[in-house]
Amino acid sequence: MNAQRCDIAILGGGLAGGLLALALARHRPDLSLLLVEQDDRLGGNHVWSFFGTDTDQPATELLAPMVTATWDDYEVRFPDHTRTLSTSYCAMTSAKLDEALRAALPEDAILSGQSVETCSEDEVTLRDGTLISAGGVIDARGLRDVTHFTGGWQKFVGQRLKLSAPHGLERPIVMDATVAQIDGYRFMYALPFAPDVIFLEDTYYSDNSVLDRPLLRQRIAAYAAAKGWQLETVEHEEHGVLPVVAGGDFGRFWHEGGDETARAGSRAGLFHALTSYSVPDAVRFALALAQERALDGASLKVFSARWAAQHWQTQTYYRALSALLFAAAEPEGRCRVLQRFYRLSPPLIERFYSGRSTPFDKFRILAGIPPVPISRALGVLTGLGKQPAPLRFAGQLAGQSTGKPEAT
């Protein structure tokens, strides 16, 4: 049996695990790391995005090597209004994460193409029989179980398209909800990476987790054709089915999701309950953990459990909004909820996405004439009316894309 020793073993080389490794390499260079990833390339097959206001200076510096494009503003489009917001927007890719990790870590600190057989707080056994003895183990291999949550689903197919002529977009379109409202709230997402290269994603806030990838490919092609964009080739494709959490039993999620090790990323429930964005939480957690004095297995378990429980608590309001979206609004009426939200002030919208809404923000989002029936909304919020359904997904959940809990 091959045996290896390290101070910290990180399981999963996606967004959460990769940022942990980068934060520890930067702030704790005295520690030896092992990053274990089942795929040959670190980071998977994703585009992650975040708003410039989501992160502070240390987080921005840690993310910088992965950023492939930054725009000064972005656009949203709804049936009743179009708006440009002067908040910067950034996109990262798996390829850049892989490059950053290989540049920051010694070659022998990365074990790619390796699957985990068993793990505990201080030991990992790989499928090939390798035994890793570690001072501490952190599991960042993506979301494993959602059965203790209620809510709905965010599902999508995204493609990076090379066009035969410039597309003419000057900024990202974070939501284009002028498309046909099918299967819940639907919008197109567009990132103009180059004058003739664009990333298009067809996204749905749906009551079910069924993802018809061929159909969504057709809808992406139809959207591009309607814009007059002639396709030369599809350079990249990704897809995801992610939980939009409206409630649940966090204690059972944590206990039954694996008490053997510390956890990070979506495996610890660290993502925005309504948007599914994960970049802000992943980088905050990574930097906070890197500042901890005690990084043995037992201490890491305590730290991650407390951090995750606190995150669950701070997401209470956003889970209530998810409940309203999926239980109070009819599927075909969800677009009106987002359309109204995007009439609010830019600073409020920025704080919402970063998960830092103020008490006044929370009041303002719900104040005024609601885009859902008041009686139904009160029933959802008081627990006396219709409630979001328990989440059930027959496939295998992995982590988030476009800044979300890593996609399948």
C-alpha cells in the first residue's frame, strides 16, 4: 500500500476545494497540502461568475488569477423594462482555476484522477489503495444529499459559442426574461467574452429537476438565431440542476451528509439559498479557515460545522423568498417577481446577491404591491398555507456553475 503524509488533505478540486488550497498556500505556507480530485483536470467544466461588490479586497486578490473577464456594468431585460446597472461583473473558468492551482502548489501536492474510497478527520483511503495520513481532512466534493430541504430547482444548459461575426454586446446580460416563460421562470444569460465569442445559458426556476439537454440546446440556438448571430462552433458546454432552498432540517442535513470530516462548499450548504451563487461564500470560508490557529481534524470539523450553521441562520430571509417564489407565485407568474425586484435600488440589489441584505433591504423587497396574491403569501410565511415541496433528485448531485453550487 502506497502511503502519504500531509498536514491538510482537501477532497475535491472544484471551486470550494481549490479556493481552500489557494488560501492555505498563501496564508499558511508552513503547511503541507494534498488536493485530491477525481478528474484529471482541476475545477471541472464550469464558468463561475460574481459581482464586484460580492467580495472585499482579500477575497478579490485570491480570486484574481481565475478571472478571465471583467465588465464595468451589466444588463437585465424583462417584458416591461430593460435596465443597465453600474455594478462590475466578473467571470472565472475551470481552466484558469486549474492553472492557478498548479502554479501555487508543488507538483506532488495535487493528486488528480484519484477517487476517494473512505475518509475520516485524519485519514483518507483512495480507490487505488493509497493511504493518506493527514493532520486534518476537509471534504469539498460537492452537494451529496438534498432530501432534507424543501424548495425548487434552478437548472440550465450553457454553451460558449464562436460566431462567424461580432455579436455586438458590450456587457453581460445577467437575465433576459423576454424569452418565452416555460417550465417556471425562464431567462437567458449571456457573457460576451470576445467580439465573436459569447457564452449563452438557458436557465429555469422550475418545480422539477428534469433537464432536457437536447431541447435546451435547441432553444439556445433559436435565441442566437433570433439575434442574428451565426454559429461557427460550440467551444464548451456545461449543465446543472441545483437546489433553490426554501426550508428544511439543517441538523439532519449536516448529520446524515457525513460527520467523518470537516466540510466546505456546497457539501456544507454554503451557497445562496435563492440564487444558488457560491463564489462569495466559498472565498469567505477559505480565507476565514486559513486564519485559524488550530487546523487539526477535530478542530476543522468544529469550525466548519459552526460556520455552516451560522450561514444557514443568516440565509433565513432568502429561504423565505424562495418559499414565496415556489409556493406563492404561479410558475408562469414568477417572472413578475424578478421584474419587480430589478426596479429596486442598485445598492440593495448588490447586497442581496452578496447575502448581506440590511433589515431595511428586507422590508423594501417585500413592501408595496406584491406580484403574488397576498393571501397565498401570508399562508406561505405563516406556515398555514401551501408550502414548498420536499426536494427529490434521482441523479447525482455535484457542486455549481456560473457561480452556483457546482453543476452536475
